[in-house]
Amino acid sequence: MNEIPRKKPLRQTTISQQAGRLRLATSRLRKFLHRKKRAASAANSKAVRYTLRFFAVMLILTLLARGTSGVNMPRVKLQSPTSGVILQQTTVPASITARQGEDVPLPADVTVEYLAVSKGQSLKKGDVILQLDSEELADTLAAAKVQLSQQQAQYASLTASHPVDASGVSGAQTALTQAQQDYERAALRAQIAVDDASVQQQKAQREYDTATQTLDTLQNQAQTMATPEQAQVDQAQQQVDAAAAALEAAERALRDAKLSQEDALLSAQRTVDNAETALAQAGSSYDQAKQDAGLAVQSNSADAAALNLQIQDTETQIVQLEQLLQTDGKVTAAYDTQVLLCNLQQGAPCPAGAALQLSAPDTSLAAQFTLPEEEAGRLTAGHPVTIRQGQSNVQTTVQMVSPADGDGNCQVTDELPQNIAGSIVPDSAAQAEITFSRNEYRVCLPTSAIRQDSSGNFVLTVQQRQSTFGITNLAMRIPVTVVETDSTGQYTAIEEVVEGPVIVSADRAVREGAAVRIES
């Protein structure tokens, strides 16, 4: 807001001025009385004297009353309207973060002999950051090499091939093959025996049939009166009996051969069945062994992959330790940068994990702050924002406005320009100054000059009135239309042009038409 110039205050009558006028009036009155005394007769001098004394007393009382009234008048200060700028702006806390940082690897538990930096510090290429204990570095390097050897041996064991033993299945398959071969041989032998017995039975059957036929012939001849010799009949009968006995023996031998065949085949089949069962069990055991081996391979592969990462980390650690030993433990900046994180203490060992982080080359910073939804809604990408931190300030623009959260607040993100190292420090307190609007007006006043009643807004000016006893300052009402009040509430723009200064403050309430005293 431009400073509003003040005009010379209105002229006012003080008590001392009124007393001077009283003395002048008294002097004039005495001269008048003196002249009247000379002209008046002796008879009227006493009445005139009393009359003059009465008017003098009344004049003195009137002047004293005006002086007392002036003391009780409201004391006011005036200020003239002027052109100016009404700003709508706000200032909120902002957080500063680095867009990209790089961790500086440091060996855990190695003592920091010398620390030359702190968080937020700017560095030039080659600047010393810290110095580590070289003896502890050498010990750590030796331990890392031992650890690497152990990890490599374990990795070789995990990745070694362990084939599943298939000898059980092979043996069972061989036994089954042999049993099947034995079955075939037993079946062949039994069939040969049956075939031989069948041939003998058929031969005995033919011989029996022949002997029976011969006997029948001889017996038929005896019935036709042919008289064969008894010896021939007896011999034929003997042959029949012998053939019957041979046939019976042959049939028995055939039955025995068939029974032997069934027993041999049954026994051989049982052997085959047992061999098949053994083979199935061996196959199941083999499959289970393969499944177990597959699971073991998967587990070993996962362990080997994790171990391989550890090996890589150990190898990287060894390289870093060797490089640190080459510089006698001294760490320097590889490029112009800024310290984003420093959790190190001189004389203390390096902690595990990230302890030192530097901004990456040509990195940028981000400023984030929160605004109510109604204010954030007035921002768009590219809206100017001023980021202040200590004595530093940076001009930037809005990059993104997030949707409102459950509390009705929005997150605003600005990207700070590059190459501001040392000007704005990440993770330190900062403020964001946002100007929503900037409007110029012809007539601006302090907001304290704007008054309000049931009829609307108005201001009070001071007009001088001349009276017998001097000049009186009266407060006069002028209606106004408020256009805009700045975000601080200090200044207000109005439509009307107001001539002369207006009352901006008073030590007590001032009403329209009231007499006031003006303070410089």
C-alpha cells in the first residue's frame, strides 16, 4: 500500500487564544466604560457600573464554559484520501525439500576424525567433507574380504548340481523285465508239456479206438455164426484193456500237465505283479525325490540370488574402502553441491545406513505449503510465489495444486530454480508469500476511517464554523461505497471522491455534527 500523504491540519482555537481574546475584549470594554464615565451624569454612573460589571461577569463565564467544552471534545486525527494499491495476499509456512539427492557411502563403525561440513552448507568441487580413521579403514577392508570369501563359498554350494538318484527305478525295471521273461519261459515250458501230454492222449485214444474196433469186429463175427478163435477174442480184449489203461494214463498226464501249467503261470504272474508294484513304488519315490529336489533347487536359487546381492554389496564396499585408503580416508566433493543430510559427529563412528547426502548435479528444490481450498482455488500453474528464508528470497511459480483433503486444505507445490545453493536451504524453516490480486484505485483510506450504521458505510470529515467566540470544528458525514479492503484489513478503496481529510481515529466516539479537537 502506497503511503498516503498528510495535509496540513485544519486551524483550531486553543484555550490560550481564547484567553487572549478575553483580555482584548476586557481592555476594549474598560475604554468604553471610561468614555461612558466622562459622558454620563453622576446620577447614572452607579447603574452603568453595575450593568457593565454584570456583562463582564457573563462574558467571563461564557468564555470559561467554552474552554471547558473544548477540553471535553473528542480528540481526532485526520488523513487525506489518496490513490493506492489494494493487495490480496497471504504468507504461510513452507517446507523446502531437494528434488534429488545422492547418498555418500561411508563404512559403518569407522571413526570420523575430522568433519568439515554441516547440513545446508554449500560446497565447491574438491572441498574437503570429512576424514576417516585410516587404521580402522584397513581393518574394515580385511574383514570385508574375509566375508566375501565366505559368501562366495556359500554361493557355490547353493548353486551346485545335485541330481536325483534313479537307481531304484532302474533296478525295479530290471526285476520286472526279468519276471516277465520268466513268465514267458514258464508259459512256454508248461505249454510244451501240455502239448506233449495232449499228443500222448490222442495217440492212446487212437489205439484205444482201434483195439475197441477190433474187439467189436470179433464179437460181431461171433453173432453172425462166424466162429473166430477164442484166442483172438481174448487177445483183442487184452489190447482193449491195455489201450484203455494207456488212454487213462495219457488223460491223467494231460490233466497234470494242464494243472502244472496253471500253477507255473500263476506263480510267474505273481512275480510279474510284484515286480510291477516294486517298479511303481520306485517310480513314486523317484518322483517325490525329484519334487523335493525341485523345491530345494528353488529355495537354493532364492537364497543364492539374495546372497549374490550381498556379494555385490560386499564387492562394492571393498572397492569403496580401497578408494578411501588411497586418499588416506579423506572424502571430498566431486562437484559443486549442497549438503542435504549430515548425521555425523566428529570423533564418533559412522552410523549404519544413509548418514551423508549431497544434492545431485543441477538438482532443483521444491517448496510445498498448505492453503485453504477457497484460497488454493485462486491459484493456477504458473502463478507467482515468493519463497523467503531468513534474508534470502526466491521468485518461483506454482507447479501443482493437489485436491482438497478431508480438512478442506490443498497442498501447493512450487519448483525452485536451479543453482540457488546457499540461498535457500532444504529442510529448514521458510515462508511462502502469495499475492492473489493487485488492484489500483483512485481513492484509498485507512480502514479505520470507514464507519457503518443502519444507513450504510460513511466517513466523517471536519468542517470549520465561525462563531462569536471563535472557530469550531464539526464532524460531517459523507456516505461512501466500499470497493475492496486489503488482506491485512488496514486499507480500503472507495468509489467516491472525498474532498479534504477524514477522521481516521479518535480517543472517544464521534457522532455526526459533534465538535471535535484536531490533533497533529
